[in-house]
Amino acid sequence: MRYYLEWAEDDEMERPLEYEHEELLSYLAIRRHLERYMSAIDRRDFDAVGDCFTADAEIYMHVKAGDLRSGEFHRGGAAFARAVTRVEKFKSTNHSIANTMIKLNGSKATADSRVTAWLMGEIGGADRVLLRCVHLLDDLILTDAGWKISKRIHMPVIQFDVPASPIEMPHRNVS
């Protein structure tokens, strides 16, 4: 049985990408792995963040227009997990992944994704909400423990911040 999940774009035309059953399971496992990373950041589970990467992963953060030297570099999941603890300065975060294109090649894969990160915290003495849209390019490998990110390029593409508003809760009538 063949499955059709997404459209491939090539020079001649768009065509559906076909997946065999095992490929479909890998595709779903990779997608879930990327979502697990987003959730771990928001839950401040930095061990889980580090576990999403290989021990020797190459992680390029805050890269401008693909220039790997323009950002910061981290070697391995554990080092990256220590660096990403800086999100603790925010009162609340929400990372959402979308528009992910996954290409499988046996025990290797690539993922091209867009992430929207909402971060709320004190900026300049007042509560503000920062929105950052990021383009992620990931290389993944299948390990005995499942799929892991072996290389990530993180490129912010949009960012702005606005004053935070108090969350108004509707009044409940309790009898």
C-alpha cells in the first residue's frame, strides 16, 4: 500500500510524494520528534531538549541568511540544552511548528520547517510579548533510541514585540 502525504516540487511539475508503510511511520516519528522538541522548550525540560539531538550534533542558532558564521554554534545536545535555559527568563513561551517538509533517505532525513515562538516576559522594565518566526533546517539520523537531530540551522526571519495585556477571565456563575 502506498500513502500520499505532501507534494514534491521539481522542475517539471508538482507531484504527490509516495510513502510505503515503513516510510510513513518514519515520517510520523520525525514529525513527532520535532514537536517533542518544541514542547520540551515550553515545559523547560532541558534534559528532553538535549535528548532531541545527537551527542555530537552541530547546532547553528540565530543565523542570518544562511551565513553559519553569523550566529552562535553549539556542539551536541547537552551543550545546546545548557544554552537554551535562557528561555527561563520568560514567564511563558509557546513554540509551534508548521509547514514541515520531510525528505527520507533510509536512516537519514532532512526537515525544512517554520516555527512561531511567542515569548512573554519583562523587556525594558515592562511585560512584553515577543514574536519570532524561525526557519529551521534539520538533518536527522535514526539511532537505536529513535530519530535524533544531527544538525540544525536556526534562522530567524521575522521578529517584533508588543506590550503584554492582562488575561481577563470571564466570571463564572456558581450555584
